[in-house]
Amino acid sequence: MTAFRTFLFDDLVSRPEHLRRTILQYLGADEHKAGPRPPGENFKAQKRKLEISPEIRDLIVEGLAGELRACADAFGGAAKSWAAQYGVRRQRGARIRE
């Protein structure tokens, strides 16, 4: 087992059962004793969300463009699509981890 591992929210959304099993295995826990809640349950889904105007969203994306690009290389997986999802272009010659 490695000392540190990252888990992405994207995986919780797309493959909740797999993510829960992976986390429990990483922690050395019995995946069959995962608890009463279903892995994909979102108990906050009905709560009111903060709305961000398109102008503010664009400013945030502009300010974090470098971080969005860096996440692709640092985390791989779903993070490879984050920059494109927000309209941030990859820099020339940038390599993206699988």
C-alpha cells in the first residue's frame, strides 16, 4: 500500500461502487461491511447550490487555468478532461499522464 493516494470526485459520480470498494481496499477495510448508505447516494442533492454568474466563472477558470492543466499530469484519469471541460487549451508540448 502506498502512503498517499488521491481519489477524484468524478469517479464518485461515474462509478460510485467501484470507488467505494477501491477506498475500502486502500484503507484495509472489509468492503462487505461498507455501511447502510448506497455508494451513489447524494444526500445533499436537494440542497440549494450557490449560483455563479458566467462572468465570475470565466474569471475563476482564467485564474486557475495553469492548475487545471497541471492536474491532468499530476492525477491522470478524469483530471485529463478538466481543462477542456472549462475551455482551457493545453499548452504546446505538454504531456498528459494516462
